[in-house]
Amino acid sequence: MNILFTRVFLLASLFISLLTNTILGEMDVFFSPEKDISELLLDNIARSNTSINVALSALSSGELVLALSKAKERGVKISVILDEKGATVEPSLADFLKEEGLEVKTLKGKAGGLMNSNFAIFDEERLITGSYSWTERAQRFNLENVVFIDDPAVVALYLKEFDRLYGEKRKEAPVSALGGKESKRPPPGLEPPTIPLNGREFIDVTVESLDATFGPETALPPGEKKRLWEDYKGKYVRWRGIVTYTGAGRMYWNRIGFRHKEGTTETDAEVVFNSEYYNKIVLLKEGDYVTYTARLYQRRGYGSPYRLDDGAPVEE
């Protein structure tokens, strides 16, 4: 009876908050893909100082997972609840979080149902809830919504619900074959030689050679990957790849996914092209071969590709 009353009161309080900000505090509502919700989440993770409590039906965004890992490194307590089934289905990153030392628990609903909640609480002060799951698909393709609330009464109710879920009979998120796989540690990386060209520093490196150090199969710890990446970050590359997806809508027309390895359909790089190439980029379609130059700015993570910007197609 108490649980039912709590849930009813929680929903009623949220409904009132949606009707008026003046009664229960500050609130912001966002919809994707019009708004880059992942950037909002990344910002809140980066601003958290003490704790982050997350309950999700699915988790496969490499960017968000790496952000949680970095938050833990600076002393933020991270607690994660995932749907039991969603945590074991690829490309879930539950095992990566567990290996990073984060507290990860899994739950399932009644009679084979799902743990279908999607909310996060930052520093026990800010709440984010809505349909948005922390997945690559949610950001790129889905129509999603989130509500940001900092009203203490509503936040307290969600904290109570999180603690209730976290304290129920549960089992730890399983470590998949990825976690148990032994891999040889590559030799220490050397700073890549740079080639000055038109005021930019280019490096002669392929996706395969980058993966030897930064790919998901390597045994290098995140801290060492981060240190080595500083030798590559901000450098330009010239690559030829096959388009795996194109940007959607006016906001993301210049964001193109590529694969560069034979015998795979995996997107290993995402490039943001400059606006001056709009007429060429909007004509690209899946399967096209493209030679381009771009600047490396984010290394590859579990479930996420290399990120590059300042992209420019090369005439052949």
C-alpha cells in the first residue's frame, strides 16, 4: 500500500510540476532530434560532484559510458540500475561499467516484465527523466523526450524510488565474453610523426593502427588510453571510407558515419563536415565511397566510433 501511495504521489507531483514551474521549482523540457539530449546529459555528468544515480532500460552510448567512468575517476559515486535483459543484449555496455569499478545492478519487472524506467539523479539535486534511453539509436534516430527538474520534493521521490529498486532482490550485471577475454597489451605508443600541410598537422595513421591502441579489444586501461590519445587529438587524417549513415534533418546534415575496414559493417568513425560543403554532403548516401580529411577529437569507446570534425571531402 505504501509503495502504491508513493508511486501515485510521485506521478501527481510530476504532473503538477509540468503544469507550473512556480509551484515546484525549475523545469526544462527537451525533444530529440531537435535538441542534442546526449550533450545535455554529458554536461550534467561533468558538473556532478558527489553522486550520480541512473536507472535505465538500455545503455549502449559509448560517450555517456565514458563520461560516467571519468566521473568515477574524479571521486563521484556512480550507481546504475539496468533492465536485466537489456544488460545482456549487445551492444549493452554493462560489462564495461562493471570492469571500470562502477556499481551496476540489474532488475526485471513482474512476471517477465521489464525494468523500463529511464531517469538519472545528479548530486541528489537534479533529475532527468523521460523516454530517452542512453543509446546511440536514441540520439541519432528516435523521437524522444526528457524533462529536467530540480524541485527538491520531486527529486526526493525519485531518490526514494531508486533506493527501493536498488535494494530489491537483484543480481550483479553479468560480465560477458568481453570482460573475460584476455588480450595482449600492445607496446607503448610513440608520438605519431606529423606532416605540416596548409597550416594543419597531418598524421599518417589508419583506423586499424589506431584500434591497435584504442580499440575495444586492447587491454590498455582507460587512463593510459587517455594519455596516449593526447598525441593524436587535434591532428588531421586523410581517410577513404564507406558511408554507413548520413545526417538527418537540418541540424545533423553534416554528420556522416563511415566504416574503413573490409569485411565489417561496423561504423568506426563519425565525421562532422564543414558547412561550406553542404551541396556535396547532402547528396551522400549509404554505401558511397568518400575520401576526406578531418581532425581527430575523440577516441573510440565501447560502442562509439572515433569522432572527427572540420571535415572536408577530397576531389579525386
